[in-house]
Amino acid sequence: MSLSDWEKLLSEGKHAVEIVRIGLRNRGINVGESIITEFGTDEDIPVYSTDNQRKLFWISVKSVPSRVEDPRVLPVGYRGWMCGEVESKQWFNPPSAIIWYCSATRLAWGAIPPTPPNRLSTRWFIFPERWGKVIDKRKTNQLNHKVYLYPSWLVPPESIISKEEIIAYIQQLAQQ
């Protein structure tokens, strides 16, 4: 794997985060730059109180390489919208909102993670069930070596909400 191939994959995600961050700022939401937590995980877009005295919550942003016209219709081969590896330490302090951004169509949509006590309940599911069984075709093609999908939480299309709905939800959370 060359560094440039890996950097290209990372830049897709960074671009999506920046597009979403700008959109939220333009809507009056006090968002900050991405941060790395004590666990070594990244929080894509932290949201702060209006006086910048405290972080209220954070938003996870996912880039989508496929061309998506309607997020309720999954691209061929998709079983849901991937939102994070199951074993990621991000779930100790889960995001309050997840936004997917498709750069090909400039379409965004979101989901609201289940909250305790039924955090990541039966509404979401895990795919694949074990590592080493399903090849990540996109990364394998770009990096020229076999890359497997890690077991990740997937959000089914019926749990997806529109861009307008996720923004309204974020604005409501930011006011509390």
C-alpha cells in the first residue's frame, strides 16, 4: 500500500467532514474542528455551547463513494449504511448524530443513534459477523492488496432521516 493511496482514502472522509462542518456553521451551529479522544478515536464534528465553555456532543460524518440519489434505496451490494466498527472505542461516548455525505450527488442524510439503555439496539445490525470473511472491494482495488471489512454497525434504510430532519435534530440538541 502506498502512502498516497491511503491518503486518498483519508482525504475523502476529511472532505465530507469539512463540507458538513461548513453547512452546520452556516446554519448557526457552533461546531469545532475534529478532535482525537483519550481512546485514540476521532470525533468528526464537536458541537459546543454558544459561549464555547463546554462540548455538548459530537457528530460522526461518513463519506459515501457510491452515487446515491435516494438514501432509502441502498446501492447494489449494500445491506445498510455503515456507521462505525463494532469494537471501536467511539461507542463509549457515541455520537449524538450521524451524517452521511455523498460527494458525487452532494446529498446528505442522517440517523439518530439509539440512546441508553437500549444503545445500538435491534434497530441496527452488524455486518459482517466476523472479520476476514468479506472483502472490501473498494479499498482492495485502490490499495492493491486484500482488505477485509471489519464488523460494523449498519443502519437500515428505514432508520434514515433526511438532511433537513438531522439538521433540525442537531439544532434542537445544541439549544439544550
